[in-house]
Amino acid sequence: MTPVPRDAASRNLNVIAAMGGEGLRLFFPLAAVHGALWPLLWAIGYGFDLPFARTTVPGQWHAQEMIVGSFGAALIGFLTSALPEWTGTQPMKGRPLFLLAGLWAIGRIAGLVGAEPLIIVSAFADQAWFAVLIVYAARLSWCRRTTSFIGFLLFLATLASAAGALRYAMLTDDFELGETAIRTTVFAFLGLLGLALSRITVPVTNFILDPTEATSPYRPHPGRVNLAPALVGLLLLAELAGASDAVRGYLMLAAGAAFLDRVAEGFIGREAFRSEIFALSTSSGLSGAGLLVCGLSLVGLPFSFVGGLHVMVMGGLGLGVLAVFSIAGLLHTGQPLRFSLTAKSALTAMLVAVLLRVLPEFLPQMALPGGAHSFAAACWALSLLLWLKAYLPLLWSPETLDTTSESEAPEAFQDFRPLNASEA
């Protein structure tokens, strides 16, 4: 066996150190790889089936892997990086991150082929990393004596419970429980998205309006900052209480309007069309549009609930996750806050994927070449692979490990920490 050159081994160790330097450096690429490959396997490789699924519903595996799998990895990376940043504490690094990644990966093994005997193992692995996140957020909240993370904790707990319920539904072949659990996971993630966007949009907008940071020209209306996630919380309560379609439908309309209100706050002049702002606003807009479509379908109008759900998940959550990936990937590697052409292409490909996926739901007579949703899956995968091409060299580069974004990124990200009532 040819020995590995010492300098090559050293480089490999440095890359591993960069991977474990912060949560987003490890988990954003994992989320992108999983999110790119799973839809291709599902739509093209497996033909909307799974090789070893016998009694479980393949569509529920699909929802499980995309929401808890792909978006779950994004959530781990975001919270393990953002929460310490907001509290001024040291982020999780090294071995704990790799152990967390191992738990997440174990949860994905069963979903790769629909291996029903491994559902229990995967369920325990997923619940383990959910528990780590909840304890981590609660500990930081307690140490910093802040109540600002209560929303994150509530949505996290709801998401963990719904993910567990979905696994239980698969084991017991309870289709209705599985569908309720899927909706609950989606709404819990929307609540988390609303909380994240309310904390990200303000400093990004101010930096773009005034790069000198001499002023803070953008101030959101305080009463509307957390309106969207609060209304999503009410929707979750109605969903868990088994409320009627009409009640849930009107709550969806209210939450959708609140997300669209966030879009209105993005009208800041021509800078609104900067891709960094446009991506965040469009994420809120598609989240709101999906909620409105779902709500209208539940109150009796002839709209596709499944179509609205995909607008919400692929458009709202998907584009929001990609926007956070792109913004945080720049700020945490010391780069200027301006998307590259490759990053803009990734966002465009994701919008095309959303359009291709939902159009047949609203225009049933429309036939797309390549079979149902194949082009949508390919565009979705292309979007995430383009993001990887642009950002993996930055995130896994030892040269960016010790850099800070103070010279190029908004100082507001350093100071924009949640405050409790006494601190305010």
C-alpha cells in the first residue's frame, strides 16, 4: 500500500476540521446532498415506489425523508450556528457535530429504500437528534436568561412529536394518523421558518440599504414581526385538536395573509430586487400562497390541497432554506454579502422546480414530457447541486475556518440577538 503523503494527510485533517468547525459547515452540505438525491431516486429511480416497502405508504416515506431528512439537516445546521451567535456563546464544534450527523444519517438509512424492519431504529435516531436540539436550545435560553427561544422550543417539540407519530403510523399502517403527522411537520417547519426569517431579514435589509451601517433605515412593525409564526401556532393547535376543515381552513388563510404581509415589508425600492432580499421575500410569499390555497380548498373552493402543500413545502420552505444556506454560507466564511451567478442560478432552478411540480395540480390536463414530476425532481436536484458547487469550497475550506465576516457582513448580525422583556 502506498503511504499517504504527510502534506496530503494534513490537508485532509484540515478539511475535516473545517467541516466540524460549525454546524452549518457540516449540515448544510448534508442537507443539500440528501435533498438533491432523494427526489431523483423517488421520481426517476424508484418510479414513486420504494424497493422494500410492503405495507407502508411510499408517499409517506417521501414526506418523511424530505421534511425530517433534508429539511431536518438544514434545521440542525441552522440552530447549532444561529443560537450561539444570537447568545454570544461558543458554537458546537468537532466531535459533537459529527455524532449528531451520525444520528441523522442512521435515521436516513431506512428511508433510502423503504426498509420497514428498520423503522424503529430510524425513529429512535431521529428522536435522539431532536432531543439534542431541544436540550441545546433550552440550555442556551437558561444560561442567557432569555425567553426569546420559547417559540423555537415549542415548534421543535411539536416537530419531534409529529415525526415520531409519523413513524408510529407507518408501523401500525394508520394512514390517517400519518397524513395528520405530515401536515403537522409541515406547519411546525413553517413556524420555525417564520421565526428565522424575522431574525434574518432585518439585518440583511439594513445592510443592503446602507452598507456603511451608519444608519438603520429599515424597521419592521414590532407587532407584525412574529405574527406569521404565531398564527401558524394557532393552526397547529387546531390541527392537533381535530378541528373541522372550515376552522383549519380559515386559520390557514390568516397565517397565509401574515406571511404575505412579510412580503409587503420587503418593498424597499429597487433594492427589493437584489437576489438576497428577493429570495427571502419570495420564500415568505410562496409560504403564504400555499397556505391560502390549502385554506381555500378546506373552506369549499375547488383548489388542490396537495398543490398548495407543495407550494408551501417546495416553494416556501425550500426557497427559504436555500436563501438561508446562501446568506449564512457567505457571512460565516468571510465573503461579501452578494450572491454569485451560480447561487442565483440555483435559486432560479428551484423556482422552476416548484412551477413544474404544482402546475399539473392546478391544470390536470397538462402533460409534461418525461413523466409525472420528473423534470421537477431534476430541477430541484440541479438547484441544490449548483448551491453545493458554489458553497462547498467555502464551507469546507480550512482557509475560511478562522475568518470572520465583520469586514463585509452586517454588524447587525453580531448585535441582533433576541432579547427578553427585561433586556429590551
